[in-house]
Amino acid sequence: MHFISFAIFMAMLLLAGCANQTRQPDAGLSQTLSSSHAVSVEAGERAGEQGRAAKIAAVSPELKGRFDAGIALLDKGDYQAAKPVFIELSQSLPDSLGVLGNLAVCYEKTGEKEEARALYQGILAQDPAWAMAANNLANMYIAEGKFTTAERIFSDAWQSSHQFPQLAYNRAVLNELYLHDARAALRYYQQYIAATGTEDRAIAIRIKLLTRKVKEEK
């Protein structure tokens, strides 16, 4: 009974908590407007607010103001109000993956799943290493029960960039709970631990149980 409860908790982390953490618009999706290529999540975080603002301002102070206004609405969780802001920006800056990524988040949060899916897929076609787009798209497929499709998206994104450990974690949960592949789940939990240096007790328990299961399957 304890294991079932823990599994449900892990599933909730995947589809809710973890997804929400990775969908924060200003952590990676809100990249600079001056580039049509995505920056990595870590690079974006290191650049900081001032660095991003300076690059946006270099394109157009007016566009920067509109972009900042959209980000402020996203930070408040007002996706319905943010959506027209990013729609207008996408018309002025159709090649900005940052603008398109934030628009995809708006569509997803307001229930326009197909529009969000199309934007995420378009972003990944241009930049397979855009981890947040991959993570959000994969989680959409998980919610629809399309687990093998989600696994393929996680795999492609992880091969393109190892700079977003949350991909490895979500992939581990997917393989453990939905694809029932203990060996793969164990490998991805270990990748997450190696990438983050975390000593999370819950993950340590999962690794211990999966290690035992893999040995029993031999």
C-alpha cells in the first residue's frame, strides 16, 4: 500500500510539480529577442535579468517593453492576458524562439493544446536542444497516455543537450511508472543524480528499489 501511494505521488510530481517547475517562462523560454536560436537553460540563468533585458532592448525598446509586460503576466499566471501580447510579438518577431516558446506556454495553459503542440514541435525542429520545449511537449503526450512518444521526445532532447537534468528525472519517472522499464528508469535516475549532485532521499529510495528489481529480473 505504501508503494502504491508513493507511485501516485511520483506521478503527480511528473505531471504537475515537475512540469510546473520547468515551465517557468523566465527560466529558459523567455530567451533574448536578439537571437533566433535558443540559449540553454543554464546559460539563460547565468545571463541574468539584466543581460536578457539589454539584448532585448538592442532589438527595440518598444518590443522589450511589450515582452516584459508579457513576462509579468506569465509570472502572475494570467496566461489568457499574456497570450495576445505574445501573439503580437510573434508577428513582429516570427523567428524568435523565445517569443514562440512563451506563446506555446500560453496556449497550453489556456487549453489550446494543438496550437501549443505545433509551436513546441516547430521550436524543436529548429533547435532540438531546447530542453523546456521538449519537456513541456513530452508532458503533454504523457497526459494523453502517449508514453512511447513522450519517451522519444525526452530521448532526442537529452541527446542534444545534457544541460537540463529535469529531462532525465521526468524520463526516469516515465519509464518506471508508465513504460515499466526498471532498467531504463534506474539509468535515468542515476543520470539525474550525476547531473545535479542531489542527495534526494526519495530518489535514493527509488534507485534502491529499482536496483533490487533489476537484479531479480536477471
